[in-house]
Amino acid sequence: MNHHLHLFNFYHESEEPTFIENNLTRAFALCLKHDPVLLYAFLREVLSTEDYNFLFYVHEKDTSIDFDMQIETSTLVEETRKLYAIGLTDTTAREDWTGIEKNIDAINKMNITDLVISIKDIKIIFEVKRTGEDCKEQLRQQIAPFTSKEHIHITPMHRTWSDMLHLIEQISNFYTYNGQSNQFINSFLQLVKARFSHWVPTKPFKFQPFFKDNSDLKGRQPLTQRLHYAVQSIGSDQIDVLWDRTSIKVNKPWATEAIPDFLWGNDGKQYLIMDIWPGTVKQQGYSLYSMPLDWVNAEVVTINGELFEVEVDRHIKFMHFNKYVASLDIPIADGERLLRKEINTPANLHQLSGKWYRDDWPKLIETLDEYFSFDWKQVCKWDQNFEDSARSYLTLSLGYCCRIYVPYSYIQGLDSSQQGHVSVGMFLAQCKDAMVGLIEG
């Protein structure tokens, strides 16, 4: 359909945040108003069983469902018995807002709600945000006029835009199965996909097939998106979101981050993995090599009473301007065939790791030849990355990569509903803690 025929696209549309937010609220309200199936599903989602039964089992001839925007909430008090106060924001997981209606001081100011739905003596008010902004205080102000009436029961709650999109997509799919559609829903989905594509819900892992092979980037993308939501649910203070990855903070002097991903194992099985790289810069090495290194021989780690496979590699990393250039990854298990002698030692931390200027590269090559029994220069593309480059120095570190393997079927068991990514996030945090515990002993 032509862009201009969609209900929620306007000529000369303003990019001013308030306009975008108001248009979003209006679009959502119109979807609820003009799609009874969506409205029914929404009410079933937010109302208590008692109120749901009251609305749909006790029919009154003149009952109507009314929608209004930008209403002063004090004008609603006299006709209200039950109040549902919903904060609708852009966050990755629902928050528990139970009790925010308590201890609200009387506020002598306008208490404008973004949207109100009125059914009999039940009111549903919304504070709508297109961002993750904390709007609890604004919602409390809207609730304030109702708190003076003891007979009014107030239920505050938090919902995310992903929750709403999940509901709307379910209804859209239902229409598709029946050969039908609703223009309001179609236009709303187009609006969201154009402006807020990250709201579009990802499928739980339970219902997502694994990608065909490790080179299947298109097949990997839905899993990566769901994993991103899972990691974000751990909490913004415990993760780092970078342009090329979302990682879990380790915050140890010997390592900074743990990164989860998916891959096909060498055994032909499907895994979620998590990697920690202890000692990947010389400064981390001082802390790492001051601890016992017995953990490098570990083969399993226990999480929630379950055993998961662990694999440790020596991770000899070449960097320039603190950026990764190449690495040599030598397994602890069966890695001796690739080594003439052990390279990851406290002595080599001081003598071999660190900055090497171009004039000293012949000495570095001679030294590394003493340790490796394979063509290490070919593996790290020495000529291309260093010898024939304009680089005047490189930095070498003698660290490790510690990897845990979790069968994909286990992750699928944790994530079978729209909010299941939160359980996956909790498990990933436990994986990180278990690996830290393994390394620190």
C-alpha cells in the first residue's frame, strides 16, 4: 500500500518528541477502539479475573466503552470504583510497580493522563513514553486525585511496548489465518516498524529453529536479537552495549567482559556459548598470573545442579592501538602437539608480552618459533597484518579464552513465553558467575 494511505503517516510530519509520542498514543488508542478483538485481548491481559467477569458476564444495555486523551484525572474520580494505572514504556522487561499508589502527597496541579479507557465504573489510565524513561512519578500524580476516596481500588502496573506489539501481532496473525485484516492494526505495525523497529517482539527460543551452519548470518539474526533482549534484561548496570556486541560485565582485574553467542559445535550439536578472556592485555595478566592456573584444565562447570562442558584455550593476541588484529588459539586439551614448550607462564608475562616495535620483530619471530611447532605466521597472517603493513609496533598478550557450552535445547526450555528472555538473562548471569568462580577458585 502507498505510504500516504497508511492511517498514521502524515504529510510534513514533525520530528518533535512530543508530537511523536502523542501520535503514538493516538495510534494505539485508535487500534483498541476500532478492533474489538484486540481490545478484548488487551482487557483480558490487564484486568483482574473479578473485573473481567464483571464486565463480560454482567451485561447492561447502555454500557459503552469510551476512549479519551489528555484528560484531567480529577474529573474521573466520582464515577470510578476501580482504577488501573498503566505505565507504558520502552524497556526490555516489565517492572513491578506494586504499591506506587501509596503515600502520595496531595498535589495541587493538573494531572493529565495520556489516555483513558472507561467501561462502567472501571477506568484504565495510561502514562505513555516512547523511551525507557521512568514515568512512575507522573503516574503517581495522575493517581493522586483517586487516593482520597477509600472505596476506589487502585491497581498500578507497568507494561512495555514489546508487550503491546506481541499482543497486536498475535491478533494480526489471527486475522491472517482467517483471511482477514484490520487497517488500524496494519498501519500501526507499519508505524512501529518504521520508527521503533526494536519494539517488534522476538520469538521465544522455544519456537526458533537453529541456523543452518555457522556461516548462516540470516538464520542467526533472529536468535541474536532474542539473545540481545535476554542480556539487556540482566540490568543496564551489569552490561555493556557496544556497536558490535552486547556483553556482560565481569569487573575483575583479570577480565572485563563475558560474551554469549551461538554456534554449531565440532560434535555437530547446537550450543549457546559464553566466552571470558582472562589476561588479554598485559595489565590483566599481572592479576591472572598471580593466581593458580589449575582452572585451565577444567572440563565442566556446575550451574543450578547441571553440568556444562567447559573448554579453555591459550589466547595469544596481537593488537595495535589496543585493537584486536589477530590471535593464536591453542587448546589446553591436546594443545601440546602445537607447542615445543609452554608459552603462557608468569616469566613470559614479563619477558614476552607487551609492546614490540618493528625493529624488534625479528627477535619476536625467533622467540615465537621456539614455542610453536606449527606455521603460526600463516595462521595470524603475519605478512599481511604486520610485515607488509604500515604498523610500527604491535602489542602481544598471553591470555586465555574460557568457554562454556550450553545445549540450545536447554535454553529453549528456559524460554517458552514472551517474557521468557528474562529467565535466559538470569541464567546467563549465573553462567558468568560460575565461570568467574571457576577461574578464581
